[in-house]
Amino acid sequence: MPKFSANLSFLYTDLPFIERFAAAARDGFGAVEYVSPYEETPEAIAEALGENGLTQALFNLPAGNWAGGERGIGCLGDRVEAFRRGVDTAVRYAAALGCTRINCLAGIAPAGSTEAERDAVLVANLKYAAPRLADAGIQLLIEPINLRDIPGFAVSTTHHAERLLDAVGSDNLFIQYDFYHAQVSQGDLLPTYARLRERIAHVQIADNPGRNEPGTGEINYGFVFAELDRLGYGGWVGCEYRPLAGTTAGLGWMTPYL
């Protein structure tokens, strides 16, 4: 039976961030995740988690100037020191929130750079981060993101993510597998998951097209959830979608699993 984590960067966005925790708990979510916790103090978030009986499933390393268009700094050769400072910041937040998984966003490819150049920077950064997170009891993840939603993103397929894991060679580096991004970029969702399941530490969902809730598009999530159970996935399923008619109103798809 799947267990669901509300991505508070996508759900309950009509509410102030801290108020979204209570809304998620009322609707039956057992965990939360989001793009970034760093706009709030770790103490405030820890209090919201505790008051609502929620687990912190995952968040990202500091991703640079999000409002200015950055989507991660892992592949940016001129941001290595900022990346390393971000690792320290993320570990501090994770300790306060009881979080055991942190995702690295690779970032948008700099103009004029080659894939080999970007990968060299990203691999070096991941080699730096993986043991430091391991020492803190935290898994490090890397996420492929489709090029339609984020044009120019440096890692867009699981094949690329596999090459990065091989190059880093750490037992503390995993893939974050978003079924929506995978559907847009490459398809073959469940055979890919089954092949990589030992290298996947977290999954996320949204339907396609539209990136809306399950049941609004082409992905058969009833089948996906059954296969995740059959294949032994016991982690959180991150709900990272844009609700069509408000978060609570659109949660009928989740009722059979609560």
C-alpha cells in the first residue's frame, strides 16, 4: 500500500507555507517535502512537523537564485564554493527536521558548456557531498528533470543519472525517480523503475500532460502503485503535481489508499 508525501511547493499553495503542514495532515498525508526549506527557520518547520505528526520525507540542497531562474547549482563551475556551503546548510536543516534524504538539483546548463564539462563539475560536487551526508545519516539523491518543464536542465534522463552514479562511485548516491518527468523524457516507466529500483531512493508522481493529479492524464497510477508494492518499494510517494481544482477537492484519487 503506497504512503503519500505532500509536496508543499505544489500543493496547498493558497495558504502560507507553514499553514500547509496542517492542511496536509488533515487530508491524510503522512509526510511532506518541498523544493526549499531555507526561507523558514528549521525551528519553525520542526514545530509544524511535530504539531501535525508529519515526517519530513525530502528536500533539496540549496538551489541558487530560484526567483532569478536558477534551478540548482550542481553543474555550475563557478558555484562550487556555494555548493559546498549549501551542503553544510542542508545537513543542519536535516538534523533539525529528522530528514534522511536530500536531493541535488543539477541546474541549467551554462551557455557554451559541454556535457563533459558539466558532468565533471557535477561529479566532483557529488563526490564531495555524498560522504558528508552519509556521515550525517542522510542519503544523497540526483533527479532527472524533463527538458520541456526546465529547458536546458543538465540531467534529463535516468540513463544520464546512471552514468553519474557510476562516475561518482559512492554507495550513498541514489536516483530520485519522478514518474512524470520520466514519462515526458523517455517513457517505459515501470520497466525502468524495476531495473533501477536498487538505485532509486525516492519516487514522485504527477499525471501527463498537464502535471496534474493522478487520474487526469495518460499514466495508469493504479497500475503504478500496484507495481511499486509488488516490487517492494516501501518509501514515500511524493505528490509533486499542480491540482486542477484545489488540493483538497482533487484528492479523490488518493482515497482508496488511505
